[in-house]
Amino acid sequence: DGGITQSPKYLFRKEGQNVTLSCEQNLNHDAMYWYRQDPGQGLRLIYYSQIVNDFQKGDIAEGYSVSREKKESFPLTVTSAQKNPTAFYLCASSISQGKKAFFGQGTRLTVV
Amino acid sequence: DAKTTQPNSMESNEEEPVHLPCNHSTISGTDYIHWYRQLPSQGPEYVIHGLTSNVNNRMASLAIAEDRKSSTLILHRATLRDAAVYYCILVNNNAGNMLTFGGGTRLMVKP
């Protein structure tokens, strides 16, 4: 089945450690996105990528980094510079930027 | 970027129609109106989208005002499984635009 997969579903890390969240899609989509969601809030855009080897900052990119070495994969690294990393992280993809998006099931990151 | 305004929450009774409003007074001529919904602890799912004409699909209907400054998502018969946060967003297919979400409307469905 085609789809977008995020792993793991739950992730715990100690403060000060970098952590990488996985996002893989087999939909042959060019565009991929990362969002952060805090309790009771909407989604905020962290980074997006229109094509392999290219990505742009969203509204809240500070403390995060991404790479897009393959079309299928868009991993997000939450660095120690992110002051409040505990959140629900959502990855999405679309056939091209601005088209209907498909979302993964999310990764809930807890930093202790 | 053009923004949308939605009520924070709405209530509906099961098996009754639900009309979820969205205001987008600064919409541009090339902005599409997209609706997504998010169930608890899940990623959002696409519901429907349109440009100028009203649209229907198996999930919902989208009614777009003639001046395009507002739209309404219509669930014809609400079920308990429709309880979710509904997001109305404007999407421009030109390069440089992305999916920007607001706070959405939390729909509560009463049995």
C-alpha cells in the first residue's frame, strides 16, 4: 500500500541530545513537509522541501535541521538548540507544492 | 500570506447536518480552499478542496461564496466519528507557497 510512514510513534530523549525523526513516503511525491503541533494548538510549519536536495525554512525552523537526499525520505533532526522540543511532530507529502497533502501518523517526542 | 478565520469550536447532534464556516477575506484569485480534519492523536486527513464552484465528495460538500471571501464545509449527517478538528486553509499552487494551518474548529458531536 502507498503511504507516508513516520517512526517511531513515541520517542523519549534526555535534554541536550539531538534526535532524528524519520519520515518515508512511497507515493512518488516531490514535496514534503514537517510540522510541529503543541497540545490544543494548530500545526506550525518547520521545514518544507519541493524537490530532492532542496529545502526551505518554515515559520519555526530554529533548533531544527532537515535533509532531502532521496525523494522518499525527509528526516528531521531536533537539535539541542531547540529550547522546548517536547511536541507532536507531523510529516506530510504532496505530489507538488500546494497540492492535496497526505500526513503521517505523527511522532510524539518527549524530552526529559 | 492570505489567512483564514474559523470559530474555535462547534457542537452538533448526531445524524444532523453540520455547517462549518471559514472566512478568508484576503483570498487571492489563485488560492484554492482546502479542508482537512484531524482526529485525536492522528495526522490530519484531506477532506475536500475547491476554487470557485461548490464541490461534493463522499466525505462532505464545500460551498464557496460568490465573492470567495468565505466558504462552508457541510457534513450532511454528522456521526460520532466526525468529531475532530477541522482546518480550512488557502493553498496557492505557485512556487513559494506551502500548507499553512490555523487553529481550526473543534467539532463535538453529541449522541
